[in-house]
Amino acid sequence: MFAARNRRRVAARSAALLFALPALLGGCAFDAADQFAQQYGQYLDTRDDIASFRLSPNNAILSRGSVDSQITLNDGMSDTQVAATARELVEHHVDTKIDEHRIRLFFDAHNPAGQAASVSIQLQPGSAVSRMSDPSQYLQWVSRTRALAADTEGLKSIMVFKDAIHLDTSGGAVQAAEHLNAFIGVNPAGISYQNVGATDCNLQWDTDDDISRLFVYRDVLALLPPGVQPLHCRTTSQRPITEPNFEAVLPRDTSDQVVTAMRARAAELALPADITVAP
């Protein structure tokens, strides 16, 4: 009988806790992110300047959750039109409240050869990073990223994140890195990390680094036979690294002599290197 009373008390306390939980959590709805995504998606469906979108709700128990939106605009929109749309997307009111709405906005650009390229910037209402939350800055970032695309040979894509920027090119890494570093140097706007993906090597550095120190990778790659490219190449000075580090994976038929020569050259340059051959 005592055990039965105990079980009833435990059940009563559990039920009371369940009823009290919404109040303790400030009225948070466990599916708030789902509701927000549904309502925001209905709004996006009404717009004729959006080519496609994907919404990813992230529900949470102890908060109102968040939503990640990837929105691609129609090709051919002017800088002013893209910026105006960005403002409207950020300022659109949704009845359901969430903690964060992160919007990645894709729009078209062109490289120097006139080939299509993709540019995306990150928007976020209420963010402490003003270029993400302040619509008055959107036009500047749309225009500048498109100009960077038009000035970079082989440019394929630019992605601007909260504290980083990534550029992909079918051209060489050095020119792309120089253009990107100059672009950020004008107005870093909270971007601490820069990345270039290129055909010869991938480069990574912190915004306050001397990027010329990264370019010695070319002296090491120059020892490869004509026409041979590494399967993987990366030179980085991003934190926590303080000096450039080089790594490369070479084709499996690369001779021992070439590998030895490349390692020796890296040592001469005081460049920490991990040079291996693919299995």
C-alpha cells in the first residue's frame, strides 16, 4: 500500500511538472521552428523574384529554435533589385517567434570571361554583425562581391559567412588570393578567415596575415614533372597556426626522387610540409 501511494505521488508530481514545463520555458513551442518555416515558406511562394528556396527548421526544447533559409534569386536582377529583395526578406514579419533566422541569399554574377558565377551573402535579422542585419549595407555587399567576381579570372563562386569568406576559382590561387585579400582589406566587416579553392592549391589565412608568405608553395610544386598536379594541396596560416604550413598528396606514380626533392625544397624554405603519395 505504501509503494502504491509512492507511485501515485511520483505520477502526480510528473504530471504537474509536465503541465508546468511550458510556463517554466517562457511559453516556448517545441515546434516553433517548424511553424516559422511553414509561414515563411508560404510568403516566399508569393514572390516572383525567387528561383528556388530551401528551409531547414531546427526545433529546440529549451528555446524557440532557429531556421536556416537558402534562397536563390532569379538571374539578371540588378544590384539594387537584389539589395531591395534582401531587405524585404529580412524585414518580413512572421507571427511565430524563433531565436535566429539565418538566410543565405544566392544571386548571379559573372567572371572576366563572362561565365556565370554564384555569389551568396549571409543575412540575419538582429545579428550583431551589421552587414548581416542592417539593410542599408546590403547594396554595398551585393555590388562589391559582384565586382570581385568580375575581376577574378576563372571565378566560380563566392560565399560570405558570418566571420569568413570562401572563393572558388578554376584559375590560380595566387591571383585569387590577392584579389580576395584586397577586397577584405577595404572593409573587413567582421570577417576573420579567408579561403581560396583553386586548381593548383587551396589557400587559407587570417585577415591580418601577410599572405605573401603563403605563396612559397609554388616553389615546391615547381619540382613536379610538367603537367602533373597534386591530388590535394593546401597551404594555411589560419589560427591556431602562426606560420604557413603546406600539405600535398601526390599521384601514386610520383617517383621517390621527386618526393625527396620537394621535401628538401620545403625545408630550405623553412616551410613545414607534409608531402605524401596517394596509396
